[in-house]
Amino acid sequence: MSQTFTCGDYGALVSYLYDECEPNERRAISAHVAVCRGCAEEIASLGATRELLGAWSPPDAQLGFRVVSDPSPSNVLRPSRWWLQPMPAWAQAAAAAVIFATGVTLGALRATTGTTDAQASNPQASNVTLTAGPTAAVTPGDLSALEQRLRAEMSQMRNTNGPAPVSAGDAQVLERVRVLIQDSEQRQQRELALRTAEIVRDFDAQRQGDLTRIERAMGQMDGTTGVEVAQQRQMLNYLMRVSQRGQ
Amino acid sequence: MAFTDDELVAKSVGGDAESFNQLILRWERPIYALAYRVIGREEDARDVCQETFLRAFRALPGFKGQAKFSSWLYRIALNLCRDWIRRQRRAPVMQIPEGVDPGELAAERGPVESIEELVSRRELSAVVEEAMALLPEEQRTAIILKEYHGMTFQEIADMQGCPLSTVKTRLYQGLTVLRRHLEKNGQMTPQLVKRK
């Protein structure tokens, strides 16, 4: 190895940096670095860079690989099953056609069954459903009155020993429900009008109060300004008088 | 009793899978770390690590002990990393580091370090990782083998199939690029930044 070191011998510098050089080469570089500020700083900064590299650590990973001498059948690779292999295009098309036909048939069947069910069901059910919405606005008193009426009608029907025509009874019930709904709507409208009137009144009152306060504030400002103007006038007059006396 | 690598290799060649598992346990972390630092992706590094041991196990009967078992493993891993890089040539080598979560850091590191120190260290790690990604593959690999795996210049030269002087040049050039990047990101102290 060389006994001397010259600036720019980066190979030797790297050997010195990693402490992987012969003792005589190390001595030569040490002697040079002691007198050459540039090389000393170069080695110092490369050393500092190396220190910072220590901060880079790979993330923790779940490893734990193992070799199994007698692998269980599930771990052994084997040709894939026929049902796991991709289907040919013609088979995919056939499957799609079968699925589509099944869907159409089921849809048609469901539509027919739905119509039959609707026809077979009691028409009163639809009436009950219609009344479900507005019941929220009907008071308990209305409901109890309706219940009493219905009970009275049912008892009348029993007393007559024969079923009353279904359509007539339904029409009566419907009519009463409509009346109840109308009453409820009218009450709601009255209440809404009342609330709206209250809001408008409150708004007007607030507006009036605000306007009064604004006018008062403006008046105070006017008054203050007027007083200030008067004081300035008095001051000017005084100055005029004083200056005339001096002349 | 702890067996040496050579002993475990001999027993593995004789059909003792458990001995090879001990070799895996001994070397999987360094191999994973090497793969992660070279390719920069956790999942792919795991795959490379697994594939390295799989190939080593298959090729074990052909391993005659000309080199150290660890060097042989490193060589397999580096070849796999090189293949991976070739496949990913168009994609960026390093992923952008994700945001730092101090709470998570505190949970995983414990209360010894302050949050600020943990965040600072994580940031520094990210900057170093970013800087390493700037290096050409040969320089990066040389620095990784030297800095993180403590290989000699000669071992790196054997691993990379190049002269000793080339290894030194790669190390010097790589360190210079890293220094510049770390200076730019404010990780180096001012008195060290000042050079002639």
C-alpha cells in the first residue's frame, strides 16, 4: 500500500472511512487529514451521512417461514379442478340464456300471483291502509268516537240477523273517515295560521323596537354633533374677537 | 446447543427439514431487510424473502460450501431483487412514505422516547429511504450491503461481480448523493455542510 495520500483519492478515502485499509495506508491518510482541512471535512461529512443511514429501518413484517417435510394434502400443488377452470364461451352463453329464461319465467309467475292475491284479498284492507297516514293528526277522542260508532253499527248488523251489504257499510266508514280527516286538516290549518300570525306579530314588534333604537341613536349622534358644532363656532368667534382686539 | 450454519446445512442436506427451519429463523430477518431496502416494498420484500429460502432449499444439494451459506443466500436474494427491479422498471422503486401518526408511534415504541423524537426519527428514516431511492441500483446495493449487512469490500465485489475499486467508487458516489440529499432536507448539521 502507498505511504502517501493525495487529495482526490476517493478509493483510499472510502477505505479509511470504513476502516478497511492497511495500517500504513491508514497512517498516511491520518497524517494527510491532520493538515488538509478539505479532506478532513469530507471524511467528517461522509461519516455523518453514514450515521444518519442508521435511522433507516425496514418495517416489521410477519415472517416465520417454515419448510414442511411432510406437507398436508392441502399444501400440495395439484392440477386445478374442472369447476375451477375457466368456462368456454359457448358454455358461458348457454348459462346466461338459462339464467335469463328462468328470471323471465319467475317474473311472470310472480306478476300473476300478485294480481290473484290482490283480487282475492279483502277490499277493506286497502281502506285501512289509506287511513294509516293521517291518523297521526286525529285526536284520541275522534278515535274513540269512531270506535263507538263502529261497535254500534256492528251490533246493529248482528241484530238484523243478516250481513249488511258490504259496500254500503264501507261507504259509511269511508265517509266518516273523510269527515274526520277534513276536521283534522281544518284544525291544522287554523293552528298554522295562528302560528304564522304570531310569528309576523313578533317580527313586527322586533322591527319596531330596532327602528326605535336606531332613531334614538341617530338623534343622540345628531345632538352630539350639534353641540360640537356650536362649541367650535363659539371658539372661532372668541378667536376672531381676540385677534381684532390685538390689531 | 447452537449449530453453525455449515452444520445445519449438512443436516438439511441429509433430509432434516427442521435444521433448515433453524437456518430460516436465523437468516429471514436479514434477508427480508436486504430485500426491503433494495426494492422498497414490504409485501414484495416478503415474497422475495420467501422465494429466497424456497430456492435455497431446492438448491441445497448443489451447495458445496465454496462460499458462506449467508453469502450464498444473499446472492440468491439479490438476484431475485434484480429480477423484481427489472420487472418493475417502469414503476417507481420506492413508495412515498405515508404520514406519521404520533399516537401509533407511541403505541408501538413505548414511552422511553418522546413523541417528538419518535416523529423526528421516523421522518429521518423516510428521508434516508427517499435518498436511497435516488441511487442507481448498483450504488444502492453496495451501500446496503456495506452499511446494513457489514460486508467487506471484497464480499461486495464478489456479490456484485465487479472489481474492488468499482465497489469503492460506488460507495463514494452513493454516499455523496445521499449526503447532498440529506443536506437539502436539513438533516445534516451546518458545520458539516460547509465544505471547500
